[in-house]
Amino acid sequence: MTHSPAVRPRPPARAAFLQIVLGESLIASAAATASAMLFEVPVWAMFVGWISYFTRGLTARQGLVNLACVLIGLALGIGAAHGLAALSPLLGEFALSVVVCVVTVAALSMARAPVFNNLLGFFLGLVAYFASHQPPTLAAWSGLALAAAIGALAAFLAHALQQQVLRRAGAARR
């Protein structure tokens, strides 16, 4: 019995590939510039939103769900920071173990929720909050949320551009 090799989608023609690469690069550049210069939010946090868009379901609806999970993760991170501040005087360094366990239980449990259940999104938000080294405030959450939203929107636009170029390239081949 012989097995046929897996059918791979045909790569786009060179011109279409270049259009996609240049277009997506310009979108990423515009999002980074807007993040830094217009909104004064961290560019790396914008890319957290970009990454979250591609974690699953490449649609506008799923992109919003993915972003919402990042925002929930940011809130979990802020809650964890408050928990550490409250428990550290009582438990010392052991407070970290307790808080990490509680936050992980919360994130893993939310992964079973009916809609907002993107575990990667939750952890992207957690990591983004702690990477920011900002105090656990609404202002910190808002700035990081704005950056992530810019990134998710840019990723949606980049994916839409890619799909449009591929449709045109496919129509031109026929």
C-alpha cells in the first residue's frame, strides 16, 4: 500500500508573495508608529495584540475574542500584582507560589468557558502585564489594552490584505 504525499497548498506567485510581504510590513510599521508616536504605548505590547489575533480563528469575531482574552489576562496580571503585595508581608517569598497557583487555576478554568476561552490569550496578557513593569493600576491596564487592540486590528488588516491578494492571484491564474 502506498501513501500519497500530503497535498500542500501551492505557494503564491512571486509577485503576490511580494505584495503580501510588503503590505503586511507596511501595516506593521504603521501600527508600530501609531503606537509609539500617537498613542505613546509600548510597541512590543502592540505586537502582543498582533500575535493574539493569529492564535486561532482568523476572523474578525474570533480576533475580538482573542483580544478580549488578552485583556482578561492583563486584568489577571494586575490582580496577581495586588495579591503579591497583600500576601508578601504574611508569606514572604512563598506568596509568589500561592499567587501563581491561584492565577494559573483561574486561567486554566476560564479555558473551559463557552466563548472567552483562549488560554494563549490569557497568558499573553499575563506576560504583557508583568513585562511592562508598571504598577497595578487602571492606567497601566488601559495603556496595555490600547496597545494590544492596535496590534489586533493591524493583524486583522494584514490578514485581510493577504486574503485579498491571494484571491486576486488565484483569479488571475484561471
